[in-house]
Amino acid sequence: METLLATAASKEEVVPAGSPIWRAQVGHDWRPEESICDQVPCPYPQERMKPRRDRAIEGRVNPKGIPFLYVATELKTAVAEVRPWKDEFVSVAQLTTTRELRLINCTTDDHQVMKFYFNEPDASERGMA
């Protein structure tokens, strides 16, 4: 955490108010289709795309019982993050930010070969990872 805090300023990004963000969930709902006298798959309704308090399991960030809203700034990223099986339905919602968001981007875009450390690296190298 100390390294993250020390390097956070160089990794800060701003998402402007009014920007699209994406929420994806594996699964779908059903709606009646009168022309074929049956039901057809459709995306989850708006209410279902919100985190559910009664089903907040432990996740990447959230502790058990505390729901978190996972979103992405790119549609493809949101879908990839839910890791759907081939031909599996994914419900996707496009949301819009109502205020400016300040984020810390912990990814790297320098496409360097992954480094492995067998001993604790010094502080300057930790900030580069």
C-alpha cells in the first residue's frame, strides 16, 4: 500500500462527467414474444444490473456482505472481466458518470516482458511494477 500511495499521482486518470461506463453480468432474462407464442432471451432489466445487497459474496475488492459495482471504461473490457463461456449470454448496461471521477490506473501499457523478483526490489523498482 505504501508503494501504491507513493506512486499514485503518476497513475492518476480522470474520467469526465458524462462519460460512458459499462457494467456486464453473465446471464439474461426472458421476455414473451407473441409472434412465436414463446419467450426469448433478453438482457437483465435495469434493477437487476445494480449490485444486490442480499447476494454480496466476497469478491476481488468487496468483503462478504458489502456489494460493489464493477464497471469498465470500455465495453469489451466489461464483457471480458465477467469471463463468459463461448456462446454464453451476457447482459450489458451502459451507464453515464454524473460527476468527474479520479482513478488510479494500476495497469501498465509499456508491454515490457514480465519481471520476476526472487528478493524484495528496492523502492524505485517497486514503483515501476
